[in-house]
Amino acid sequence: MSEPHDVLDDSAAVLPFPARTPHAPYYAVIFSSIRTDGDNGYGAMAERMVELARTMPGFLGIESVRDEAAAEQGRPGITVSYWSSLEAIHEWKNQAEHRIAQRQGRDQWYAAYHLRICKIEYDYGFVR
């Protein structure tokens, strides 16, 4: 596996750039969701899941976007996590604490969601 490469120089004076990923190929899990009303512990669990994912073998990074105003209108948020292999994704899906969060998501946090897994064959970027 190659080392992660930076599209952005760490010294650049901009907001944090997308996840640092290795040179392709690698995998992306795209999770699009529409939240239910209220936090109901979602924020704390989301932070815990990112913390936990970072400890998993094969985890490469994460990017997440949710506009609260848009969410109130029933528009989706999107989280993309990056993984070194399908096996790493499978291990994450079946991690015990993550399974609990998945169940809570279906029971109380999400009105709807859709998950896609993609193989990244090529990537590039630009920063002014």
C-alpha cells in the first residue's frame, strides 16, 4: 500500500482539505442520509464513530457534509469514508460498537439513508 499523498500542502492557509488518501486504488463508502428531528444523542455517537473508525485497520479518512438548514427541509447529508480494502469495510460494518450505532440510526436518527461502496481507480485535485 502506498503512503497517503497530500493534494494540499500542510502550510496552505485554507480550511482543512478532504481526507488524505493513498494513491488509487482504494475504496469509498458513501453514506447519504436524511435525519429525523432533534439530536437525541446523534452528535455524540457520530463523534464516537469517527474516533472508533480511525482505530480500524484499513481506515484512510473521512469527509462529511450536513447543512442543518437543508436538513430541516429534508435534504440529505453525505459522509464519505475511505478504506484500503473491501475486507476493511466489512470489518468496520461488523464492529460491535458500530453495529449498535447502526441499529440506533435505523430506530431513531435517520428518516432515510442509502449506502454505496465504490472502488476509486483514479484521483486528483487542485488548490489555488
